[in-house]
Amino acid sequence: MADITPTELRQRQQAGENLTIIDVREPWEHDEARMDGTQNIPLGTLPDKLDDLDEWKNQEIIVHCKSGARSGQAKAFLTQQGFTNVRNLLGGYQAYAAEGK
């Protein structure tokens, strides 16, 4: 599945879509700045949380981190685990926040 741009994500949020967004940053990063409605599951704990995510295995999941690198790893991991529609936020939270200014 193609990754998602900050513009597309923001438009979909503003349209009121019910999105599954996972922030794979560390809890302290999530506490500093976050998007509304995100779940914080740090990249290192993702393998332990697979059962919690199973209901979304065939639904769209958007993953993000600070710049897109960790969420790229999360996307690859989830895809290897059989998740069929994982999208990485291009540029991460930094790009998303910068676009919103």
C-alpha cells in the first residue's frame, strides 16, 4: 500500500474519517506533541502488541514517528506479520506539524 502524505492525512481527519493511527515514537515524544486520536505503541513494543492489533489486520493502519524512519520499520514489520493495508506518514510528525502551521 502506498504511503500517505501529511496533506492527505490532514484532509481525511478534517473530513471526520475514523482513522487508525499508531504513533511508534517513545512515550515521552508522544507526550510532548501528538495528533488527536493516535495510539502510542513504541516501535520496540510492537511485536508484543500484535494481538491487540489483530482486528485491524485487513483494515487501513497509518503509522508515524518523528521523521518517518521508525514508522517505515513498523510498516515493514506489520506487513511481514500479514497486515494488508499499512501506510507510513511521509516525513513523520515533523512534516505533519510543519504543514499545519
